[in-house]
Amino acid sequence: MAIIIIGGSGMLYHFSEWMTEASNETVLLCSRNNDKYNPLLQQKNAKFTNFDYTAACEYEKLMEVIKDEPVTMIVAWIHSPYYDSFNSFIKKPEFKNTKVYLVQGTTSRTYQFDTDITLIKLGRHESENRWLTHQEISEVVIKAVKNK
């Protein structure tokens, strides 16, 4: 069993850290740069794969990486111009029973996905006039995953 995290090395780093510690499943960290994940890769359930969500062909390579392991969850932060490729990926039969979460920033465009997906829309802090910190963003995502 595996969990895929796409785009979890920046603002979602604390979420990626939490997931590798909280889960017994393999956590596949998909990013262009594994250096940011070095501390997490010390966990025996954490694995890294080089991945660029802006290139549609990367999703087929990712399918090869996970071909023998059922995926229970996908958490992704992908910029909206690349939703078409992500949509094609998550609607594959292999993900029929997979929980899919997409983190969206305030400027993300509306998009009609072809499968059930939980959108986590971020914005400004509820009571303070400021953007959320990286830690607060990760906490929003952790809460969403725990509540599903």
C-alpha cells in the first residue's frame, strides 16, 4: 500500500513529514529535487522519485514506479495550468478506490475533474490579515486528510 505526495517539498513539507511519521504505508515523495526531502528519507517507509508535474509524460513514469503497489491516497499541490495531466492520471482504473486530495492556492482556476476528488482551497488566515504560513498550510491539509 502506498501514498503519493506530489509537490510536498515546499509549502507542504510539514504535511509530508507528518505523513511519513503517521503512516505505516510507503510514502512516495514526488518532486524535482530530493535534497529537500533528505531528512524524511531517513524514515524506512519514505521513498523518493524524480517527478515534474508540468510534464505529462512524467505521469506514465510514475505509473511504472507504483505498478506493483496499490495506492490508497494521493495528495498533490499542482498549479492549475497542469490539471489536465493530473486529471488523466487520477482517472485511471488503478485509482478507483484511492482518496485524492488537491491543494489549491487562491489563484487556481475552476476545473471539472473526471473523478471524485477533495479540493483543499487555501487562502488568507481566518482572523488575521495575512497569508497562511507553510506550517498552517500543512495543518489545513492534515486536518482535511484526517477528516475524510
